[in-house]
Amino acid sequence: MAYEKWSGRRIHHWLKFELNFQTRGNKNLSAGNLFRTLQNHIYYAHSSTPRRAVNWYQGKHEPIITKELFDKVQEQMKRDNIVRQSTSSPSPSSWYADTATRASQPRRSTSN
């Protein structure tokens, strides 16, 4: 798929609708899980300890894919990355900050 420059969404569509691929629990693979799988270094026999550590170690298992293929997939995913900006409701943190700001301001008297 990387050599054909398929996007992650295209791969997800192919797995879900053309192959009817399901997880061990007989559920559809979500796009999010597919993207996490495609970004997992363990498939070319590298891992970090502890999780998200800076140092990477060569695994003792046989790699499923080459490092070159993994890098090609990462490059493809980076190219296809879509940055979305929210146009709907504000995030909870900005709502709380706005509420706190208004609560700290003195109230105006409504009586004349």
C-alpha cells in the first residue's frame, strides 16, 4: 500500500469494506486503531522502554517489515495529515477559562 501511495483512509476503507476485516473480537477496525498500528515501531523490531522513552532498542524478534518501508509509511502519513480547526463549540478548557474570567469580574448593580 505504501508503494501505491494509498492514504490511511483508503487502507481503512479497503480493510473494512472490501476485505471485511475484523479484530479478534469480531469488531470493525477503527481508523484510529489503524493509524496507531501504522505508527508502531515494533513491526520493524524496535521498541522503547519505558513507553515513549527517547532511547530505542533493537528487538529480539524478527521484523515484520523493513525500516525503509516503515519510514515510507510515516512519510506518506505525514503528507496526508489533515489539520482540522474547530468551528463548532469551544473546547472545555477555554469554556472554563472564560467562565472563571467572568466570575472574577465585579457584578454591575441592576437597581436604579
